[in-house]
Amino acid sequence: RKEVEQDPGPFNVPEGATVAFNCTYSNSASQSFFWYRQDCRKEPKLLMSVYSSGNEDGRFTAQLNRASQYISLLIRDSKLSDSATYLCVVSTDSWGKLQFGAGTQVVVTP
Amino acid sequence: DTGVSQDPRHKITKRGQNVTFRCDPISEHNRLYWYRQTLGQGPEFLTYFQNEAQLEKSRLLSNRFSAERPKGSFSTLEIQRTEQGDSAMYLCASSLVTDYGYTFGSGTRLTVV
């Protein structure tokens, strides 16, 4: 079983709509949680950290459910530029080693 | 230079040849990581340096792979006797000790033919 599992998608989303997706992680000792964004053939870039109380960054909202070991990302008012692969990332170490999911592809259509 | 630099961007090599990649992290970052990413997968951890010390290596890093960070600045990743299964994007990232903010380089895409 992979440490971080994601629905690969693609999630096809009309421009302006809301899309949400989850990932699950297997290690209950995971300490830190992130969403990264990766455009085709580019490097991953940090989108946002995920805190236990949930957090927002503009149109993006992340939630963490430690009891069920899942993390969610919601994108409101989707833009064409939101089309990308979203990587769910967790860390169980104090020195920063990250475990990446395989990514969820989001395609925003006009 | 405010980002992580990797060189070369692309490398095509014949099976059995050795290849070496270079990573220049953000200058004040003392943590440096190497990851490998294949098509349709997320990045997989290979190894980690804090300053010049290599503190962790993944089981993915077979004895054909070696990484160095001789002066705690740039790092090199060498693959000896390349195999077709080594074809992947090799990503370098750096961060500060007290900061989880990874910055990735643009990667080196290796194709073994």
C-alpha cells in the first residue's frame, strides 16, 4: 500500500465552478501536510501547508482529518490557470523528508 | 540567483554509460534533497544532505547511485552503468533547517536508450 494515495482524476471542471478532492495517508505518525502544484513537465511548487484547524489561501481551502487520515483541497471559482496536477504531501520526519502522492489532475475548461 | 539550479536540463545516454547531474541550491539553504519522478507518479525520495553530511539514503538508491555535497554547497548525483529503468526526472530541492519550505529545481530529465 502506498503511503499517500490520491484519485488520479482527471477532474474536468467548468471555469468558475468548485472542485474538491482528497488524499489519504497511511502513517498515523505523519506530522506535516502540504499540497503542491505541478504543471506538465515542470517542477512541483508549494501551494499551501495544511493545518489541523483547516486553512484558506484565496480560492483554495485545505482541510486535515487526522482521525480518518485524509487531507482535502477545495478550489473555488476555478480559473483556466488552475489546470495542473495537485500533489498531496506528508512528512513523518523532523528533517523534512516528504512523501508525495501520485497526484490528482485537474482540467479547467472554458 | 534566487532559485535552485540543476544542470543539465536534459540528458540522453546509452545504457551502461555513467552520468552525473549537478544541483546548486539556494545559497542560504543548508538542507538539500534529491528526488526521482517517473511519468504518472509523484516524486520519490532518494537522499538528503544537511550541509555536507549525507544523513539519509533511500533503498531506491542502489549501489550504482552516489551523491555528494563536498563543501555543503552544490551537490552531484552520479549514476553508474545506467539502465533503462533509470529514465526519469531527477529533482533537487533545498530548504532551511527550520523551514519546511522546499524549493525544487527544474529537474534533470534522463533518458537511457
